[in-house]
Amino acid sequence: MEWICEKVLNLRIFEDHEGKMNLSVTQIDGGILVISQFTLYGDCRRGRRPSFSDAAPADLGQALYRSFVEFLKNRTMNVAEGVFGAHMDIDALNDGPVTLLLDSERRF
């Protein structure tokens, strides 16, 4: 958990004055919105319906979610969160063509 939280806080994904991705959320005094999204764990490699067999059980998922949120809140002031397991409508503006996947199981 510590590894993934530190990665989120320190990943240099925001542009500097030269337009290069060189700044972290902490360096720009930004905020973090944490939303649980079970469907991101869907495995679509086989068949026509996503499999969620490898996802954590709800109680473990919620404990990990809470741990993640609390770790971030202890490190930065600007943390907002959704409701674990709830159906939520989120308005978001994506700025740029970048999508990143952080996989703590493949960190070495």
C-alpha cells in the first residue's frame, strides 16, 4: 500500500513551464479524488463478458480503499473521496491523451 500511495503522490505527470510532464501532484499543490471502481479489474482476455474472479472480496477491497485514502490524507490536504461500492455519477475533465496503469504486483 505504501508503494502505490507514494507512486501516486510522486509520479511526475503534470506539465512544467516548458510543457513537459515533470511535476507531481504534490509539487503543483493539486488534489486527489479517490473513487473505488470495481469494473477496472475486469479481465476481458477470454470470452465476451468481463471476469471479476481475481478481484478482492468486497470487505478486503473496502479495507484497502480506506487504507489508501487514509494514507493519502496523512500526506496531503487535498483528498476527496467517493463512496465505496456505490453507484456514482462523476463529472470529470481529462486534459490530455495520457492514461497510466499502476500495477503494484509488477513493481520489480
